[in-house]
Amino acid sequence: MEPNEIYEDSKKKGLSARLIADALNVTNHSVAEVITSGRRSKRIAEAIAKLIGKPFTDAFS
């Protein structure tokens, strides 16, 4: 998925990068980097995929 698609799916579920970051006890910047720049934390990426209801491999391929 493209970063904008991940953000759109998050928004549809009532989530924001800030809410995800708070839930994972990480910074908003860390979540944004995983979504936008390809810097990957597998833990954060797996959580984002789960929260938006997509398989990890679909969300971050």
C-alpha cells in the first residue's frame, strides 16, 4: 500500500498516527517513518497492519 492509503484506512477506522503511537508507547515520528519512508520497525508495522485490518504483506510490501 502507498502511505496515503494507509493513512486513509487509519482515518476510516478513527485512528491517527498519534493514537497508534500512544498505544504502542512510541513517538508519532516513529509511526510516521514506518508509514512514509520505508524505515521499518516490524513491531510497529505489524501493529499498523492489524489496526487497519490488512495483512502485513499487503500493507507493507
